[in-house]
Amino acid sequence: MQDWEEKDYSARFDASLWQRLLRYARPYHKHLWAIVALMALAALIDAVFPLMTREAIDKFIARGTTEGFVWFSIRYIFLVVVQTANIYGFIRLCGKVEVGLCYLIRKLAFERLQELSLSYYNRTPTGYIMSRMTSDVQRLADTIAWSLLDLCWGTFVTVFMGIAMFRVHWKLALAVMSALPPLAAVSWYFQKRILKSYREVRKTNSQITGAFNEGIMGAKTTKTLVREEANYEEFTVLTRKMRGSSVRAATLSAIYLPIVISLSMTATAYALWKGGYDVFTMAISLGTLQVFFSYTINFFEPIHQVARIFAQLQSAQAAAERVMTLLETEPEIKDTPEVVERYGDSFAPKGENWPPIHGDIDFDHVSFTYKEGEAVLEDFCLTVKAGQTIALVGETGSGKSTIVNLVCRFYEPDVGSVKIDGVDTRERSQLWLQANLGYVLQSPHLFSGTIAGNIRYGRLDATDEEVEAAARLAGADAFIGKLEKGFKTDVGEGGNRLSTGEKQLISFARAILADPRIFVLDEATSSVDTETEQKIQAAIREVLRGRTSFIVAHRLSTIRSADRILVIDGGKILEDGTHRQLLGKRGVYYNLYANQFREERERRVLAGEAE
Amino acid sequence: METRRMRLMLSLIWENRRQYGQAMIGTLFSVVIALATPLIMAETIDAVLDAKPLNAPRFVVRAFESIGGREYVVQNLWIVAALLVALSVVRSAFMYVRGRANAQAAEKASLDLRERLYGHLQRLSYNYHVKAETGDLIQRCTSDVETTNRFLASQLMEAFGSVLMIGIAITVLLAKDAGLTLISTGMIIPLFLFAYLFFKQVIKHFKISDEAEGKLSAVLQENLTGMRVVRAFGRQRHEAEKFDAISSDLRRKNGKVLWLLAVYWSTSDLLTMAQIGAGLLAGVVYASNGRITVGTLSVFLSYLGMVLWPVRQLGRILSDAGKSLISLERIDEILRQPPEREDADSVRPSLSGDIVFDDVSFAYEEKRPVLEHVSFTVRGGETVAILGATGGGKSTLVHLLQRLYEPTCGRISIGGHPLEKIEKHHLRSRVGLVLQEPFLYSKTIKDNVGIARKRRTEEEIFEAARVAQADGFIRESEKGYETLVGERGVTLSGGQKQRIAIARTLMKENDILVFDDSLSAVDTQTDAAIRAGLLKKRGNVTTFIISHRITTLAEADRILVLDQGRIAQQGTHAELIARPGLYQRIYQIQSAMDEEFGEDAGELA
């Protein structure tokens, strides 16, 4: 079992990661440069405003005149207008970058997900992929767009204000600027801790969400076990933890902010002390002192921002790592370039080049393992003629499902090959095989939408009549007819408004509509009631005729009607033949069913006695 | 509605009045000190540097004079500087008190809200949970609580601080120069209204893009869980197109929100800068013709900078506060649901006696009866099997035994005690009900098996698992009994879950055991082995088994056949197969194949 605990920050700054990521953002590079330019301008104007105040004080108030006031007003208004346009511009640009990057990365990642082999899905919990695709991508796009903005602003403002102060009064500037290093240090120290404590809050919060999830989903079971109070007690542990970590996080902020404000006030006070005396001795103007006041009050903000962003980058980088890993995961099953060249890929198939399929299937000395050192199949050989129905019998873990997975090319053999019509499946495109394959699972999966839409998933261009015909063949028409909206009934998320049996019938109709040459049934008939199962059995027999099919099933009747039964154990074919032949062998198959048979006989004897 | 949710909000605040009181005091003093600072600087400029008379309360003037007046202070400006730093330190202390007390209050309120919700949900009836939309409930318990928390933790005190700040600042400014105050604060109301109305509007768009995001998640989720189906039908392109459509839609909607924000920020910044500009320009004119001092101008400019931001925030907070009331309403909808209650006169009798159903009917909805006039008696210790079509009322029948539902009419009694007089807690602890689709908690397998019993030994857990035929597959897994179940742990097959659920129920002390088709996903051999184990262990436990399997049914002392809510047949296996009816039909279907097998084997033998 892998440990899927999400790592939510990374320890070291990884430049190459961001470089690779920025490569994905190439369509937005010009936007990003424009943002940098606009931020420089915005910061410049922010630094100029206090200078305007100084000018007003020194030029008009000190001299008691309003000469040149109109020109001053015009310049002031001009700056305001430019800054407004600027603000509109950079928010707009950042917004574009944010939503655009989200879209772009999601698109690439989704396509990658469609290519990844099923072994990847067996290893990776859905929730894990979901969080990469939703919140991680969002955070990444956020960071790239808005952190860049804040970072540029913070840096430019600090630089411009610094320059302005030095030009106005370098000694005072030097003194005031000496407050910057401690300010930066304090900010960095606290921002890291604050962020860490908020991560703790978020983590606890997701545990609380999990607990609610469990408390609600499991409520019925909880009632039957009278676990209400015990669950509640366990829950209060979490809420208390949540309160603790939230208060801790808030307390840290409540210490940090006052410190920063006090530091900047100290700088202001120093400016008043030294600068005030200079004003008194006429060494500087009152306006100049006022500029220093403005700067000392305002320069804490950019430092605070930059520290915050650097602290956040750590967790954004963790998100980036996760997203990049997803984007860079190579599918284990991939069509070769030659195959893609000839038959197209999963998104742009070249159907016109596809050879027709007959349905002969060969396992040619196939070996296969899921995990290193645990061979499931070893040197496995099997020849199936087109149109044959093969029943696979054996215990869980015997390798039945693996055989089916290899036929579907959900996995590829480590050694040897699986051939269809004498050609290695790897020499044809995956889509070619899938287009010719019907597949029904034990736990049927439906997509939200209507019943008709779900059946049509088997063949997207099917007419309503064809959809209905398929439903009839699957025996699903009876229950669909009883529904108020019939084929237009919404099945709900994952089909959860239908019963398992109904879902199975629909997934059957879907497979029938696809009209495949090869048909795979994976224990599809084990959880419906007897009468529904009878319906399905009848449909199966109808559907299987003339198609190569593999069935993994427990039910005797299904197995018995197969052309060939393979008894699989430990990845080997123990027995191979028709129902009658295998009974004649008196081997494993015989014993398997003799048990059931004996039970049956005992019951009949019992019944006979009663009669 | 309006008043109820308001009252709920107020009670959350009132219950934490001490902390909120501290936070308010902290806010008050930190605001006052923040506003005092520009005044001190202004007087320093005017009275110290410019030799104007000191404009301050009398005790300040007296103190000023006593240390030597202007001549002394101007040579020792460090005194003013030290005063500023000292005030700033005092303010820091108040800010700390405010931040901490506020967090304590808000987090305590959220804790209460969460615990009330969770506890209430646990106590709601079975039927509520059957009908509930889990996704929506979870949403209410998590994001709606967070919205409320946001209000309690930051918005409430911020709004208080903002109002205080704006009120005091304007009062001070009015005292300084009413005309200039009018010019330099005239924009405050439009700015506030703009912020308020804008966020009121933008909430709609936030909601729209939230919904789009929800859709994206749903499509993604379905794609991931249905990956085998996608692959089997070669629908990658179809899926990519579906996702692309949703994703573009989200992009457009998010883009719209961000565009609105760009409009908002630039417009409100324009208003703010225009306001500061108006103040500055008018102030400059007034100062240059001597109507106000430079110090007064600097007070105006400082206050404008301090006040305009809270004004914008206030607009936003007030429109956001509406959201938290809506959230609270959604939370209250859950809390309003009546929980299950125990009757005062309920009894806790032994449940090993006869169970009598007397003319019991039940309907989930009016006029759609699930059970109609069902009567039968089960002797204590007997095993009763129930057969019937899906939706025929089998599960309902056994659910009544735990009082998960109450019959619409008719009476059920156990050992002569009417069921409705038996305490639910007692009943449910003594009736072991195994559901068809059991829920396992995200704990270890060991804890899951042992969950229904406080005092337990490992050996008891292993034993229960052995009887349920679960011990084998549990030990085969890497971590054995310590394997974690659920989201972050292993996914078990339906049959494995059922077996763990059986083991878990066996850990209870049961007088009555009910298997609600809870062996449907295990194979026949395992089924038989479990039943054999139960038979050995059970003793005098009355047992109900719902099953489709004839082998299972046949072993029962008695079989009830339910058809469309009525008991169609009852009797032993032998009796029922001799009688035409549902049981015989099922028997024939299921045994047909075995019969054939028998013939085949007979031939060959």
C-alpha cells in the first residue's frame, strides 16, 4: 500500500520545475511581460504621489500662493487616470492568464489522463487525481498570475521609494532604510509560521470534511450499530483540534501585524525626530518631511507582500510538483509512432485505414506481472477461434481477470504477445481494438445524463430506434417503459438513481449497441435477482452468437452454455473443454461443481422425504 | 425564517460575549490610538516646528508646558518620537488582544456549530438519511459552516472596526474644518454604495462560476471512475470534447468574474484617488490662504488614507454578510429536522421471545404501500428466511425490527412487549442487522470489526472474522488486520465488505440477527461456510435471512414469501416446493441448471 498522504509543501526551491512549468505557459508569456511592465508603472506612480504632496506643500502652502495650481491639478488628475487604467489593465491581464492557464493545464492533463494505462488508475486513488486537476491546477495558475503581480509591485515600490528617499535626503533615507532588514526578517519568520499554521488548519479542516462525509454516508450503518454517541465523541476530538490550530494561526497573525506596524512606526518616529529638527533649522522643507512620513508608513506593505509570496511559493511549488508529475507521467501502454502514423491516435483516429476484424485471438507464450516478482501469468498460451464463447472459471486472483485485461489491452504482456487475427495487438492502434470490443463489468458504470444517452455511449451516432432496439435485446425495455420519462429519464450522478440490476441492463444495452466483434463479460450477472438474471441470460445468448467472447462468471448456467470452459488456477489453464468434456475428466471442474451438485442432491432428498 | 437565522447568528455571538467584548475593547483602543498618531504629528508640525498655539486637551497642554514648552521640545524631538513609539507598542497590545479574543470567540462558535450539526445528523431518523442528498448535506456542514466562520472570525470585527474608524475620523475632521471635511469625505457614501452594490451583484457570478466548477469536478470524477468504460468503448475523444466544453465554459465564467473585479478595483480606486485628490487640492488651497494649518492638512490626508480602505471593505463585508446568513439558513434547515427521541416510558426487555407481526402495513409515501396486512409469528430461536422480488418489501420488513421505521398500522411485539414501547437504543444494540450494502468506517479492519463492542479482545475479533469467513483474506493482505479501509486505504470488494460487516455484527450481543441480503456478493461456497459457522455459534438467537439463494433459504425453519407487500406463502422448504407459487418458480429456475448437471454426471458415472 502506498502512502497517499498529500505533501503540501516542498522544502527547497526548484528552479527547473518552474522553468518547465513556464514552458507550458508559453502562450501567455507576452501577457506576463505586459504585467511586469504595468506593475513597474503602477509602482512608479505610487512612489510619485507623495512627491506631489511635497510639491504642493513646498510650492503653494509654504509660499502662500496658488500660482501654477491649475497645472499641478492637471498633472495630478492625469496620474490618477493613468493609474486607474493601469489597475484595470493588470487585473484584466492577470485574470486572463489565470483562467487561461487553468484551462490549458487542465486540457493537457485531461488528455494525458485519457492515455494513461489502467494500471495507473489501479495505483492512484481518484481523489488524488481530482485534487490535482482542480485545486492544484487552480493554485498554480493563481500563483503564476497573481504572485508575479504582487512580487513585481513589491519589488518596484521598494526600489522606487528607496530611490526617491535617497534623492530627497540620503542620510535620513539611510536611517529609515535600516529598518528594512529587520522588517524583512520578521516578515519572513512570521509568514512562514503563519502559512504553516494555516496549512495545519486546512489539514484539520479536510479531516473534518472527511468526518462529516463518513458521518453522513455511514449514518444508516451507524444507526443499526448504535454508534451515534461514539461517532460524536470521535468527532469532537477533531473540532477541538480545529479550534486549537485556528486560534494558534490567528494568534500568530495577531503578533506579527503589530510588530510590523510598530517597526514602521519606529521609522516614522525617527524621521520625525531627525527630520523635524532639520525642518526647524531649515535644512529641509516641511514637504520633504511629509514625504518621509508617507514612505515610512507605506513601505512596510511591499515587504509584507513579498515575504508572504515567498512563503506561499513553497506550497504552490508542491502543487506545481503534483501537477507536473501528472503531466509528465508516461502511459505504460502507448501505440508506436508507426501505428499512430497508420491508424491515428485516440483523439484523431484514421478509421479508413483500420483493417476489419475477424475475431481469432491468440495468447502466444504470454507472461505478465502486476507487481515485480508476483507473476500472474507465465508462459501462457491459448488459441481462441473467432466466434467462440470462452468461460473462465477459477478463484479470485487466479488470473481470470488478467486474461480478460490482456485481451482488452488494458495491460500489455511482459513477454510474448496477444494476437488478434494473427497480428500482435501492439501493431494495431488501441482505439481500433476498443472500437471492436464490448465490455460489461460487475459494477456497471453509468455517466450522468439520460438512459438513452448512456446506451448511446456504445455508438454515438445511433438513432433512437437503434437505442431502443438495443434496450429491448438487453431486456431493459420493461423497466424503462415503467419510468415516467422512459428513455429520457435522468440516471443521476454515476447512475445512482437506478438499482444495480437496472444499471447492469443498461450497460448491457450499451455494449449491444456497440455491436462489437469481441465481447467481454466480467462477472456481470452476479448481483441481480433471479428473474432479472434470466432476462440477461437470454440476452447474452442472443448477443454472443457469432462473436468471440470471454466470460468471467460464477453462475453455472452461463458457464455451461459456453463453447469452451477454461479452469484457471495460479495463472495456468488447468482444464480446457466443454462442460461435458470437463465433467468427464473428473478433475478440478468436476469437483468444483460436484460440491454444488451434492448440496443440490441433499436438498432434493430432503424434498423427496417431505413429499 | 429571517428572524430564526438572525436569532441563531445572534446566539452564536451572545454565547461568546466575553471574548467578543474583549475583542471590541481591543478594537476600540487600537482604532483610537491609530487615529491619535496623525494628530500628534500634526501638532508637532504646527505647534513645535511652526510655533502655533498647541491645539490639544488641557492635560496635554499642561504637560507640554511643564516639560519646557516649545523651546525645549523642538530641541528634544525624541520625546515626541518616543511617545509615538510607545503608543504604537500599546496599540500592538490591543491589536493582539483583539486578534486573539476574536479568534477564540469565532472558533468556539464554529466548534459549537459543527458539533451541533454532527450530533444532530447522527440523531436524525434512518429515513432522513435514506432520503438525504449526501452531497448537499456535506456541503452544508462544511462550506456553509466555513462561510459562517468567516463572518464570525473576521467580518464581524472588521465591520465594527471600520464603522468606529470612519465615525471617529469624521467627527475629528468636522471639528477641524467642516467645509474641507465635506469636500474630502463627500465620496465616502458613493464609494461605500458602489462597493456594496457591486459585491451584491458579483455574488451571483461567483455562484455561477462555482456551479461551473462543480460540473467540471463531476465530469472529471465520472471520467476517472468510468475509465474502463471509456477505454472499452474507445471514447477518449468524446470524453476530451465533453471535458473541453465544460472547461471552456468554466473559463468563460471565471473570466467574467475576473473582468468584473477588474472593473470594480479600477473604479473604486479611481473614486478613492479622486477623493484623496479632492482633499489634497482643496486642502492645499485652504492651507495656502491660511484657512487651515499644514498640520491640519496632514491630518486630513492621513485620515483619508486610513478611512477610505475600510469604507470599501465595509461595502464588501456587508454584502458578504448576506451570504453568511444564507449559509446559516441552510445549516438551520438541518438543525430544524426533528431528531429521533426515546419515549419516557420505554422499556428494555429481553428480546429472545416470540416475534409477532400483527396486521402490519407500511408505506413510505401515502397510497404506495410497501407492506400490506402482514401477519406472522416467529418463535424465539427460530430461523426465518424471506424471499421476494426486489422492492417487494423484504428490507422494509426487517428494518421495522430495529424501529428504523414505524409501521403505518398494525402492531409488532417481541416477547409480548409492543415494539413501540421498547427503547430504540436497547433494541438496536440487541438486534444485529447486516445491511446489503454495508458502510465501513475509515479505520483499520480490526477497528471496523470491533466497532460495535467497547470491551473486546483481539481473539474475539479474530473469531468473529473467522465465522464470517473474513479472517483468510484479511490475513492475506499486507498489513492484515491493521489494513486501513476507505478513501485513503484499500478498496474492498462487495463480498469482502459484506463479510466484514457480518463479523462486526457478530461482535455485538444479539438476541435477534438479521441478514438483509448480506451474503449476495459472496460466492455460494463461502455463503455456505458462513452459515455453517453461524449455526455453530449462534445458540438461541432468532434469525432472519433475506436471500435469493435456494440453498440458503432451504435451511431455514420457515420461509416467508413476500409478493408485492403481502405474504404470499409461508412454510418449510419442503412444503413450498410442493406448492405452485413464487418459491417453486424460483426453485425451478435455480435448480434447472443443477438438474442438468446431475444428468450429465449421472450419464458419465
